[in-house]
Amino acid sequence: IRHDLCPFAALPFKVGRVGIYACFESSLIETSYFIRDEINRLFESDTEELETSLLVLSPNTISQFEMFLDFVDELNDGVEDSGLSDELQVVAFHPEFEFEGELKNARSHYTNRSPYPMIHLIRQESMAKAILAYGEDKTEDIPHRNIDFLESMDEQTFAQIRGYVELK
């Protein structure tokens, strides 16, 4: 939000419609149940009260990036199997997030890095409204704009971004 990497996040955050929930479960099964319950909470809530949910997962449960990606793939499969794919978008963030085909130290990875493994649950309806307001033609450029923004930073400024993500 601070650096506008997601132009859709500022408004819901500013008006208090982003739920941020921590999961302290110690197994993938319990974490799956936690996420299921949070999906239910999201859809049982009025959009004016809860528009989107950010789930902060225990790093002790899903610390390895590859395991996290497998977990997210299974989550997306479950969303599809339950018929929610037209209603819900799942976005993943992880301390070790890496885009395939990018250099190990590429700044682009920081667009999806976070201090803890996180799952962002976004209502498709909210995303569609945000895209319409932002401009559909500009939406496709967001990832490239973010990468260009990160790559244009001087080393000191980028070190601050890295500091937000990397736990000391």
C-alpha cells in the first residue's frame, strides 16, 4: 500500500474493509480448515464491512517456498472444486517468493514477498469493480510497472523495502 504496488489495496484498507487474520495452526490440515473458515467469513460478511481478507500463516507450518506453492495450488484446486473460482481470487505471498525464470536476486520477487507466508482472499466482484475504476487497459501493466519501480530505486531505498520483508 505504501508504495502503491497494488493500486486496488489502498481504498479498502483506508476504510477498514480489509480483514487481517493470523493463523497459529501447526499443521497443513489445520491451516486448511482455518482458510476454509476465513473464506466462509468473507462470504458471510457484507462487502461494506469486509471486502477482502489477508491471512498471515505460521512460518513454522509452511516455511519452505516449494511446499507453500504446493499448498496454494491445492487451495486453488479446492476453490475450483467448490465452484468458487468465479467468486474468489487467491493471491500468495511468501518470504522466499521467486518468479520462475527470474534471477535469484531479481527485485521483481519483492512484489510478492512478505515477512510471513500469506494468502490474500479477494472477492472477484471487488476485483472487477477495482479494475473498472482503475482502467482495464492499465491493469495489465501493473506487474511491469511494479518491477520497473523496484528496479529504479537506489540501493538505500530498496534496502528499506527488503527490510520490511526480511525478518531480522
